[in-house]
Amino acid sequence: MSSPPVPVSNLHISAGIALNLVSAISIVFLNKLLYVHYGIPSMTLTLVHFVVTSLGLQLCAWLNIFSPKRLLLKQILPLSVSFCGFVVFTNLSLQSNTVGTYQLSKAMTTPVILFIQATFYGKRSSLNVKLTVIPVMLGIFLNFYYDVHFNVLGTVYATVGVLVTSVYQILVGTKQQEFQVNSMQLLYYQAPLASLILLFVVPFFEPVLSLPQKLTLHAVVCCLEQETPTVTITPLCAYLTFSAS
């Protein structure tokens, strides 16, 4: 007797997880390629991400993949500022550290979130959850201690990135409940505002007009390849996941 077919909702969730995983890994390695081989400034690349993501979300809205919900810009401003800090410092961490160290440092986000929630929100985690965090923190410490490419600046970027990312993730969860919106509805306002913020900030920190000499047609192609998962796969993954839940 043949087994019953897998429900469509489960297929959507599985596809969303797979697409999100592949795109997230691809973005990391392609970003690192652009930093190392073409010298593209980190904050400028982040601004490009935000702009293209904004356009991609607008396209998704036009295609009725999600319905935007009216929000005030002043309500989104703190989230957009933390969004800028989160992406900028994690990209600077990737630029200054090895890919392995960058990925491991991101794992510190969970312990920091637990600490912030316990200290400022009074949310206590169970003993089992706290015990699972210990080997994670130990592994991250050992990696940083024995990393042959260890550098102080990269560690500073990684530390600030973890702190800002933790605050950002807590804010996202809080704002989603407060405004009764999903991630795409929140990002629909958040990404354009973050783009506008970086548009004024980037010229003070990076030589936007003096692009690297090695920025050839191949580099542009690599950049377009890098942007494709950011614009299409990630929103698609979010859509599949939310529609299946």
C-alpha cells in the first residue's frame, strides 16, 4: 500500500528552508569574494543590498505575494537604524575575518539574546537551554583563540555585530507583535528607510566615487550573481514559509 502524499504545506516549508539555506551560504561566500578579490567597500555593498531588496519587495507587493500594511516611518526608524548596524557590522566582520570565524561569531547571538531578555525583559530561560549555550560559547572562544588569522579589528567588528544583531532580532519580534505584521510587511518599510540612512552615511566613511581598479565586467557579473539570491530567493523563502504556517 502506497504512503499518503506529503501535505503541500510541509513541502512549502521544506522548500523555504532549503532555499533560505542555499541563498544564505551563497551570499556569504560571494560577499567574501567581492571583498577579497575586487576590494568593493563593505558599506557600499550593504547599501546596494538594501536598495535591491527594497525593489524586490516592491515587486513582490505588486505581484500580490504579500499585502503591505500601512505603518508610520517614525515607528520603523529605530528598527531601520538597528538594521543598518546589524548588516553593516556583520559585513565588516566578514571582510576582516575568515568565513569560519565570521560564521561562528554569529552563533554568539543566541547567548546575547538570552542575556538581554533576562536582564531587560525579565524572560528567564530553562536550565536545559542555558546548558546548551555553554559548549557553543566555549567553541567560539577556542576558535578565536587559535585562529591563525586573528586580528583585533575583526574581533571588534564581530563583537559589535553580535550586540547589534541581538538588539535587532529582539526589536523585530517586538515590532511584529506590536504592529501585527509579518517579516516582509515590516521589511517593506524598513529596507527603503535603511537605504536612505546609509545613502547619507556611506560618503563619510567610504570612497564611493573611487571604485577599485579591479572592478571589471567580471566583477559586475559577480555582483549581479550575489544580488540575485538577496532579491529573489530570500523574499521567496519568506513567502513560502509564511504561506505554509
